[in-house]
Amino acid sequence: MSKTTISNSVIRRLPRYYRFLGDLEANGYVRISSRELAEKMGLTASQIRQDFNCFGEFGQQGYGYNVTELRGEIGKILGLDKCTPMILLGAGNLGRALAAHIDFDNRGFKLIGIFDVDPELVGRRVGELEVMSSSSIESFCHENHPIAAILCIPKDDAAKETERLINCGIKAFWNFTHYDLRLSYRGVLVENVHLGDSLTTLSYGLNTMDKK
Amino acid sequence: MSKTTISNSVIRRLPRYYRFLGDLEANGYVRISSRELAEKMGLTASQIRQDFNCFGEFGQQGYGYNVTELRGEIGKILGLDKCTPMILLGAGNLGRALAAHIDFDNRGFKLIGIFDVDPELVGRRVGELEVMSSSSIESFCHENHPIAAILCIPKDDAAKETERLINCGIKAFWNFTHYDLRLSYRGVLVENVHLGDSLTTLSYGLNTMDKK
DNA sequence: TAGATTGTTAATCGATTAACAATC
DNA sequence: TAGATTGTTAATCGATTAACAATC
């Protein structure tokens, strides 16, 4: 029976399931059991069945799960059949790399605008888009109604620009800023990516390893 | 009393403590109580005290914690006083952006070499370094002994290159590949960063928000 | 000394794992 | 039908929160 509230731990595992199921599909798998999937992913079969059953009954007793079907269901749960318009603030190294590197289409988004304050960068081509001046964000949003935004701007601008984007109708932030975005406007989402923190945990690991 | 095994949840919070304490220090804070820090970080005072006490007694009853001192202790725990030599594999968009964008020095690392298979990229300057040919990895490692590596290479090369780097003495991987690095060579660390998965959870959030 | 706040133990909460009846 | 594997309930484990004695 499907649950009403899904725990964060489950949500974080969904994209990974989706990814593994895609690989299995590409390798010609038609069916898979929770036991076999657990083995491949380094989880327990119990956990996998619990996770899926948060959303419905996708399997069949005695058979397992149909790979394509299950992947489709998880894709729908993740909203990957959608195509939410997204903009990027900050066309520096990282911003440009994300614009070029991320497969937005297969993750439920479409990148439709890139902005920077630096006149040197304005007009520069990044993939299919041309960097626009930050001053035109309002008019652009008024016309094109993006719903999500990537933040690749300096820490000190983050609070101000976020406020501004919320006023432009942005509802979801993918934040690469060194600023901990933790706003609680009702109905505004934040996904913080602290690459520095991630690297730091690696340093911790090496440090404690040495001491053993 | 300090614990022997530290849970992963605690470890993941350490870099964030370190970051917040840095901000506090920059803003002239000398002391802070667990209650006040909890408020700023969106945690509970209990949790903060529990976390710190995994490593020792850093506070003082009736006073709280000395900001600079506590930050220093956490920095030491994280190994930020070290300077582990690190190399980068893959000088594409993302690789170059990381090389330029990440503050390695303040996270316990030093980037000392960048490699790519593409002859077009070899010789290109990225920050202070020049991209080298992947074929010279072995000789470079033999001479310079890097301990950590960033993987920004295609998914299909990940398994092979990882193996190769382990043979060169690499002990820690910061993996941006779409490949789930989950090797269990004794004494080899992996930090997987799945940017696509992170964006996908944002899609999930928007998708479920809409349905309410 | 009185007030504040830690370090630490006990209680609660939530997530993972185990078990098993239901059923394909 | 027998074997396999799910969906789901119960048991366990771990992490978070609450409480409070110790002490600055």
C-alpha cells in the first residue's frame, strides 16, 4: 500500500534505482528480483521492496520486477516525464561546465537561459544558448516563466539574488553557492550542492585512515 | 569521552560545522553556545553537543565553545592541516571547472597534475597547470606520488582507469563519473558525486509539490 | 554564589532488516 | 502443483532528542 509521506532517505535512493534500472535495461535485462538488484547495488532486498512499496505495488510474486516497467514508474515518480524550464545564474567556470555537462532533458528540466553580471561574458555562446545580462532576468522571466534556477554566483550575492528570483516566480533552486540556502518560503525548494564539503569528507577519510 | 567509530551522519555534518564556524569567526564571534549554533544551522543543540563529543571535550560548562579553537579542532579532525597531492583525470568542461573553482588548499589537498586522452586538450593551460597526456600518468605518479584523484572521465572508462590509478598508488577517489564506484580494495576511499542524481531529486520535489 | 551551558546518560523516534503469509 | 518472490508486518538497530548532574 502506498504511503503518504516519503522519507528523505528513500527519495535520495530513487535516482540511483532509476540509473541502475536504465543500465540493466541497456544490458538486455527483462526482469529482476529484489535480491538480485540488491546485490548489484549494495543494498538489502528488504530495503528495496520497502522503498518501492512506498509508491505502489510494482512487482509480481514469484517473478520479480519487470525492468522497463519499474524504471518507467520510478521515472514518473521523479517527474522525469516533465520538462521544467530552468535558468542558470552565473556563467563562470562552473556554471558553463554544468550547462554543457548536465543532461537536463533526462532529468526533468530544460535549460532556457543563462545570465551573468560580467559584461565580458554576456553574449558568449554556451552550448545552444547565449549568456544574457543579469539585468534582463526580470523581463526574461516575465516572458518565459522559468520555474527552476541554478545558482553559480558568489556567496555574497546568493541571498539577494535568491530573493529576486523568487519574485520572478522561481520555485526550485539548485544551489552551488558556498551559501547555505535554507529559506522557508512556502512552496520553494532547495537542493544544496556543496562540492567543497564533499571533498572535505574525502580528506577526513584519508586522515583517519592514516591513523590506523 | 571520544568515540572510536564515528557514524557517517556525523562525518557528513563536520564540513558544515567547519564552514559555519569560519563564517562566525569572520564576523567577529569569539564564543558560541550549542543553542545559538543550533539556531543558526537549523539543528538541535543536543545533536551538536553529541557530535562534538564524538571527538573530545571542546567546550566549557557555563561558557560554550570558543569559535576559533573549535574550528581549529574540527579542521584537524578533517585533516585540513594536511596537503594531500591530487591529480585530475579528464580535462573536459567539468574537469577544468573543478580545477579552477575548487579551493583545494583549504580542503586538505593540492592539485598537482591534470590528464586527458584528447591530444587537443594536452598542453592546454588550466590555472597554473598544463594538461598532460594520460599515457604519462604512470611516470608522473612514480615521480610525484599523488594520493588522491578526481575522476571526470566517461562512464565507460571509469572502471579501467580506477584500476590503473590504484596500481599507481592512488588511495582516494573523488568520482564525478556516471559510474557508481564501489570498490572494496582495502584502504581505498571513494566519494561519489552524482550531480545528475542531485538534480533529479529537485525534479521529484517539484513533481510532488504540484500534486498537492 | 547563582546562572549558564556543557558532557553524558536515558528516552524516543525513525529507518533498516528479518520473517512470513499471500500469490503468481 | 511446487518454487519463487513479492508485499507487509514485526523485530532490530541506530540516530536524534530530551533530561539532568557536573562544573565553569
